[in-house]
Amino acid sequence: DSGVTQTPKHLITATGQRVTLRCSPRSGDLSVYWYQQSLDQGLQFLIHYYNGEERAKGNILERFSAQQFPDLHSELNLSSLELGDSALYFCASSEGGDSGENEQFFGPGTRLTVL
Amino acid sequence: AQSVTQLGSHVSVSEGALVLLRCNYSSSVPPYLFWYVQYPNQGLQLLLKYTSAATLVKGINGFEAEFKKSETSFHLTKPSAHMSDAAEYFCAVRVYGGSQGNLIFGKGTKLSVKP
């Protein structure tokens, strides 16, 4: 158990819908990272928040957005869903912002299926 | 820009045989390198990390990796495979500096262990 929690575990929805994925980081971790894992693209970085502020963006679609709240939990919002958005979405947390050494602890993931 | 290449999407070994999973990196700055393991339907777990302290890094479950700057490699090895090692393994490089801190992953290598 990494100490990072993600809800829900599974999500099945239809094209065009909007969903929200939730992540609670390990106690004391200020950084939250979101990654998408799909068969064709592999593991890709989406976005990074540090202590409530957006720090970096990766390959995140404009239909996707995220935020980190004062209690440090984070939500990833996916809208106008397409079949290709079906993937495993991971959140990871770490102590600091951009220190290279800090380990990232991964949650169990949310499996999104768009029908 | 940093990148990681994992050679071989599938590797099969017999129980008790040497495990060798290959990873080559590209980085314009001294890299921080990681190996993660993903068991079916689970999140990613850190096996080991290289942070410039020592070129031979020992991790959990008997795995180790050697950083070779001249070869830009960070191959993962285990002297004797166990059935429980069957999983997917990801090599990753850490982006750092400025506001960055995310991981860039290789495509992964699925390890099968035959009895």
C-alpha cells in the first residue's frame, strides 16, 4: 500500500460525458502528478500540481483539467469523453516539487472505460 | 529533452535463470533514473532508483541495476528469477529543474517466468 488513494477504482461511461477522478496523496506530500496509461501510448504524464498550484503540463488534452485543493487532494476532470480516452489513470505523490531524487508513490489507478 | 528506451517488449526466462531487462536513456543533464514494477491490475511500485550516489543500485526483491554513463544504460538484473517476478517493468527518467518534476517512462517490458 503506497498511501496514495484513488477513487473510483472503475468507471464506465458513455461518449460525450464528463467524469471526475479523485486522488488523495500520502500524508505530508505536497506534489500530485497525474499519468495516463493506455495500450497505444504507454504511460504518459498529464499534469503536476504542487501545494495547490499547477507546476507543469504534459500531454494533457484541452478537454481535461485538474486542480489541487487546500487539503492537497486532487481531481482530474475529463469532459466530452471519446472512446480513445479509455485508459488507466494514475495519480502519484511526492514530498517536494521538482527535486529529482524524490520518489513518486503511485496510487492503484482508476480504470476508465468509455462506451 | 529526456527520453527512455526499453529494448524488448516481452522477455521470457525460466525460473532460476538470470533476468536482464534493458533500458537506455537520453538526457542533457545528469539523469535520475528509476525502475518500477507493475503487477496485473495494480499500480506502480518502485524497485530502485539511481541518484548519482553509486553506480550499482540495489533494490527490492533481489533486483539491482547498474548506471553506465558511457553506454547511457541502466539495465535491470536479478540473478535468479522467481515465478512471482512475472510482471511488467518500466524504466523511467526524472525531468527536473525549473518547475518540472515528472517521470518519463519507457514503453515497458513484460517479464514471463516459466516453471
